[in-house]
Amino acid sequence: MLPFTEEVSLMTFKAFYGMTFNPFDKSIQVEHIYESGDYKQFSSRMEYFKTAKGFALLYGEPGSGKTTSIRAFTAKLNPQLFKVVYLPLSSVTVMDFYRHLAVGLGLEPRFRKVDMFHQVQEYIANAHHQKNMTTFVIIDEAQFIQHAILNDLRLVFNFQMDSKNYAMVLLAGQSAFLHQLSLQINEPLRQRITINYGFKGLAKDEIGSYLTSLLKVAGVAEPLFTPDAVEAIAAFSNGLPRKVNNLAEKSLLVGYQRKVRAIDADIIQTVQEDADIAL
């Protein structure tokens, strides 16, 4: 098994290929995001959601680009018009959820659930009426959320006898979350979902341009991946951006070790076999 990051300096790897930064790292700036078919579909729906408000559903397999797309979308929102609250911890009790939400809104959580309920509702309504600000709550990893919390979500975002939408609530989770929502107990919430989108990952014909696009923003104009390498990455990753990034980064480390300027399918195969052994 070939050593990767433990024995090969990322700084040297970047210098060898003339990169200003590692474009396959998950911390890449959102302005450099590749606008895939998934991202464009998601963004267009979210633009409508900004006006409609209510509940939205985003789902897909792990590593399909959901959270990155959310980051890119929220980065473009005017902070004077949108209060974004990101809640990645969904495997909590109802009380903990209310506290988590209150803190996210910048509030000091009250002791009882009923008090926190009114506290949150008052904040959202006041933000809407007094500041023309929309509260945008993002619940990530929603597949772990309890049915009781899903029920309370419907209630806490109910304004003026369910006649007004003052907030946006985005439920983002793995595809298994669809089964949970399909249960009869969640029918009232499901009926309130304004938009939904399922991430499919990068299409096969997007893989090459995805790699080229990320390399370009890192200062690399020449192609580093041969056509057969792109084919191999597409096959091994199933189009999941996280897997594409992992394969690309590790293959460049191997390429540096071998002192080759182009990454071919043989290197991709080596990286994939190495990953399989590690599992």
C-alpha cells in the first residue's frame, strides 16, 4: 500500500503541479464551486423558495454535494435580508432542538418548551415585520431527526393560523430520509413542503470539466488527468463529488511520488485498490 499524506508533503505536491492551493480539499471557497447540473437545479429551486418560503427538502447520497451547494447558496444571501441558522446536530431530543434553535437565533433559551416555542416564534415574526428579514433554518443530516421534532417543526413555523410563511426551513438529509417522511405520522409536514430536489451526483460527462474547473482556479491550466483517468474516476466514484475529490487528490500524491506530470488510469486504479485495502 502506498503512503499518502503521512509521508508526502501537501505543500510539495502542490508545488510540483504548480497549484496555489489544493482544489480538492473540502474547505475550498464557495466562489470556486463547480456549477454542476445538480447545483443549477438546486439553485433555481431555492430562488423560488426565497419567495415562497415554508419547507423545502433536499436529499441525496453521502458525498453527493448537498452541503457544499447549501454553503454556496447561503453565501450569496444578503445578511440584511436573511438570518441563516445552520443546525447540523439533528439526533437530539425535542427540548435540545429548541435550545439549539434558540441559540442559533442568538437568543438565551428559556427553561420550558412552551416558553421557547413562543420565544422562537416571536423572534421570527418580529424579524419579518420589523426588519423585513427572513429566518432561514437549515437542518442537516435530517435522516436522524425524531418524529416528535418533525411534528414540532410544523407547529413552531405556523403563523397566523397557518396562513403565513415568515421563514424558510430546509431539511437536508440522505435518501433514507424520504422513507421517514413517507410515514403517515409525517403527512402534515410532508404536505407543507414547497420544493424538493434529489442530488444525483456528477453526470459522467461532467467529471472531466469538474476536474479541469477546480484545477484552473488553483492555477493549473494544463490537463493533469488523461481521458482514461477521467473515465476511471467516473467509474470508481459513481459521480459523487466527495469520492471524485478523494481520488483526484490521492492520485496527484502518487503522481508526485512517481514524478509524472499526467495522471493516467493506472494511477487511479492504484489509488482505488489502496482505498479498498484500507477499508
